Amino acid sequence: MDHFLLDIQNGIARLTINRPDRLNALTEAMMDDLLALCRQIERAEDAHVVILTGEGRAFCAGGDIDAWADHTPDGFARHWLRDGHQALDALARLRQPVIAVLNGHALGGGLELAACADLRIAEAHIRIGQPEPALGIIPGWSGTQRTVRRFGAQTVRRMALFGTQFDAVEAERLGLVDQVVEQGQGLAAATELAETLRYRGPIATELVKMLINAAEGEERERVFEVLAGRAAAMQPELQTGLAAFKARKKADFWK
């Protein structure tokens, strides 16, 4: 996973896109790596919050055109778009809160990546936009779905239909980002914010994130089944049922 760096310390998982020579543009292999890393972070008991950022002068310039331009239409839909959705869905649905530090421009797939975070901190010099239709393609990693749910349809219309790019101040006004800091101060601001989670119940925080996601239309079916499954697993009935299964008997739940 040469194009991502993962470091977990003091409860904070710092995930860095590490392809600065290409402005952290994403390839299919990188999306596979992102999916695997999200599974690793999800299972990491010592990771309570995630900070996502980019190495160098960009957060993420989107999908690498050279990585998808030669796909057949079927291959583009089957691999580039569907596999990309799986990776970004995994990021958006992490049990941990995710803070994206936009230390450089977030364009196209970079904005779709940032939209997966629970909170976005932008450095003052960055720009945000969706340039895909200028290439004759759509914002295909939930760039017309999750972005609309999180930022509003009219803001997405301005970016995706008319090519409007926003600076950090305007992005904050529109709700694309939650906080603007000076250039170079994004990681410090995110770390300070992450530290506040030390004083908030981890299980409650996880449950609240899941419920907000469900209310927003993110993974509603899974959220409800996970919450119900957690509640069922806490009941003595589970141990009664397992003991009966091991003894090859019918469980009597009414004793």
C-alpha cells in the first residue's frame, strides 16, 4: 500500500493519501487499498477517531484520468465505478468519526472522498469543485447522491452542472466544510478536535454516528440490523440458545 500511510497513536488513526507527484489522484489499486485499510481501521480497537488528509500540496485531485480513460464502458461501470463505491462507502460507514483535513484542492473524486467524512477542515488556500462533466463524464462515486444528502442539491448543481469551484471561505458558508484554518494548520486543528473525543463515550459516539447515518439515508438497513443485533447479543437468551445448540437440545427460553 505504497500510496497510503496509516499511523495509529493515542486513539487517533491518521490516514494519508501518499501520491503527491500526481496530486494524490486515485487509481483502481488505491481504491482496493482504501477498502482494505477501512476494514483494518474498523477492527482496530485502539482507533477511536480517523483523520484523513493528503501528502504534499493537494488533498486529492480526484480519479487519475490515465487509470480509467481506456476502460470499455462495461469495465468503467463494473470496476472503476462499482469498486470505487465500495471503498468510499466503507470510509463513510466506519464506526469511528472521520475528520477530513483538506490541505489542498479537493476536486472530483477528492470531493467525493471528503464527503465521506463526518467533519471537514479546510486550509484557507484550497478550492473545491466537481469538474467531471467538462470531461464528458459524471461524478460517479456518489458525487450526485451522498454529496446532495450532505451538502444540498443546489450547491451540487452549481458545481456539477455549471462547473463552479468554491474557495475555502465560500465552501464554509455553503456547508461544504465545517472549519477554515490557515495554510499548514489543518492537521493541528483536526488533532485538537479529535482529542475532544476522549471526553465522550466511545460506544455512545459510535451509536450516534450510525443513527445519524441512518437518518441521512446512509446504510439504513445495516444500521438497524446492527443495532438490533447488538441488543439481542446482550441478552441472556443468546447464551441459552448457544448452550442448547452445543448440547444438541432444544432451547427452553422460558425457564
